[in-house]
Amino acid sequence: MSDLSPNRGKKVKTKWLVSLAAALIFAAGLAATQSSTYIGSKKCSLCHKNENLGGQYRIWESTKHSKSLVSLSSPAAAEPAEAMSVAYPTEDPKCLYCHGPLFDKAPDFITEGVNCEVCHGPGSGYAKLSIMKNREEAAKNGLILYGPQDKIKALCLACHDNPHGKPFDFAAAWETMKHPLPKK
Ligand code: HEC
Ligand code: HEC
Ligand code: HEC
Ligand code: HEC
């Protein structure tokens, strides 16, 4: 259904600001780890493709997060691009902000879309076995974990707060992408 009312642009703008507010919360979490650098999800895969550890890399690859940049060059991009007055989705921060979130911080990994480090923080400091095995050390070296469900949900909403007029069912969405360590 198309909305042709004169307020259309305004509505989109308000939604955008709400998303932006959520995003700032999200960015604040990442700011604490500024001194670490991004190493890319291939590095995480060295250990996290291991099924005994939970196969996190396989799970992530099977989600749309790993293909979010590609979507910007698909025919389906035309409609949201028009709605947000964007001429070149693959180059415009207005789209990259969610679909290629490393576009400014680590352009080498932009093609990985919403990769591990977008959510868990840049990995140069923590992605060593000796550090990873100790949760406290990992956190000190930049690993971001979320804990309670409402914190996880806040992370999701930084990008999923209705960007294209589609509702977001947090519980169902989390079910399709969760990737826990095996129970000890
Ligand atoms: C050298 C192997 C290795 C690499 C590389 C590695 N990890 Fe890990 N990671 C592990 C192991 C092993 C554990 C489980 C530790 C445990 O059982 O306490 C783990 C645990 C984790 C956890 C859960 C921590 C907790 O205490 O709940 C997260 C999140 C994580 N890794 C993310 C990443 C990300 C993101 C990358 C890439 C930037 C990465 N890891 C790279 C081996 C690795
Ligand atoms: C605030 C975050 C955000 C922004 C900004 C954003 N998107 Fe999205 N986009 C999403 C999310 C989340 C989804 C998946 C769920 C949904 O459709 O709401 C999605 C889905 C899509 C899809 C559908 C992919 C598929 O295969 O079904 C396309 C195409 C798309 N976006 C293009 C764009 C374009 C083009 C722009 C810029 C004009 C843009 N998006 C800006 C978050 C965003
Ligand atoms: C969209 C955000 C997002 C992405 C992308 C993502 N994760 Fe996670 N990951 C989370 C959240 C949220 C949790 C839940 C645990 C927590 O942080 O509280 C989690 C949990 C984990 C855990 C298990 C922690 C435990 O104690 O059971 C591991 C290991 C992990 N992630 C590794 C990875 C790796 C490796 C990748 C990339 C291949 C990845 N994650 C991609 C958000 C993400
Ligand atoms: C940095 C932005 C960002 C964050 C944070 C994020 N997502 Fe996404 N997510 C996206 C984008 C962009 C897409 C659309 C990918 C595409 O199809 O192009 C998407 C797609 C999805 C999809 C597939 C939707 C569909 O229509 O098939 C699920 C499920 C999902 N996300 C769950 C989550 C959950 C759960 C969280 C929180 C733990 C989360 N996401 C956090 C950006 C994000």
C-alpha cells in the first residue's frame, strides 16, 4: 500500500530519527573498544566454524546478515531507495549504516555485511585462544556480550526498528539467528 499523503516524508524522517537514537546507544557500546581493530569474520571462523564449539560461523553465514550488502544491488533495493531519496544504495551511508555497517570503520570487510564484529566488537584484542577461554579477559580486551534479553533486543532494534515498514518479532528473529556455545 502506498502512502501519498503530504506527510509521507516526515513520517520516514521520524522513523529514521528513532532508529538513529537506538543506534547511538549501540555506538556507545562500541566506543569503549576504539583501540581494537577489525580482523574480519574469516578469522573468527578459524575456531567458530568448529561444530563442537557450536558452529557459530555456519549459523551466521546461513542468515541474511551475511548477505546484507548484496541486497543493496538487488532489484528489491529500488523501492526503499526511492522512499529514502537515495540514488546509489551501495555507496550511500543512509543504506550502508545498516546493510554495510563497517563501511566507515573497516571498509575492507564491508562485503561481510552485519558480521560478527559488528555485534561483538573489533576482534584484534580478544580473538586469541588464551583470552577467549576467559570471559573476563575477553571482555577486557573488547569482546561485547549482551546478557539479558532486553539488552539483546536493544541491539537488534538499532537496525530493526521498522526500517522498511515491516514489523519486527524479536523472539522469532532471535530464534533464527541465535548461536550459543554448547552447554558444558
Ligand atoms: C583461536 C580460536 C578462536 C578465535 C580465532 C575466536 N574465538 Fe571466540 N571463542 C573461542 C573459544 C574456544 C570460545 C569458548 C570459550 C569457553 O568455552 O569459555 C570462544 C568464545 C567466544 C564467545 C563467547 C564468550 C563467552 O564467554 O560467552 C564469543 C562471543 C566469541 N568467542 C566471539 C568471537 C569472535 C567475534 C571472533 C572473531 C573476531 C572470535 N570469537 C575468534 C575461540 C576462538
Ligand atoms: C535502520 C536500518 C536500515 C536502513 C537504514 C536500511 N535498511 Fe534495508 N533492511 C533493514 C532490515 C532490518 C531489513 C530486513 C527486515 C525488514 O525488511 O524490515 C532490511 C531489508 C532490506 C531489503 C530486503 C532484502 C531481502 O532480500 O528481502 C532490501 C532490498 C533493503 N533492505 C534495501 C535497503 C536500501 C536500498 C536502503 C537505503 C535506501 C536500506 N535498505 C536502508 C535495515 C535497514
Ligand atoms: C546481529 C548480532 C550478532 C552477530 C552478527 C553475531 N553475534 Fe554472536 N551473539 C550475539 C548475541 C546477542 C549473543 C547472545 C549472548 C550475549 O551476548 O549475551 C551472541 C552469542 C554468541 C556466542 C555464544 C555466547 C554464549 O555464552 O553462549 C558466540 C560464541 C558468538 N556469539 C560468536 C559469534 C561469531 C563467531 C559470529 C560471527 C560468525 C557472531 N557471533 C555473530 C549477537 C551477534
Ligand atoms: C547493524 C544492523 C543490524 C543489527 C544490529 C541487527 N540486524 Fe538483523 N538484519 C540487518 C539487516 C540489514 C538485515 C537485512 C539483510 C538483507 O536481507 O539484506 C537483517 C536481517 C535479519 C533477519 C532476516 C529477516 C528476514 O526478513 O528474513 C533476521 C532474522 C535478523 N536480522 C535478526 C536480528 C536479530 C535477532 C538481531 C539482534 C540480536 C539483529 N538482527 C541485529 C541488520 C541488523
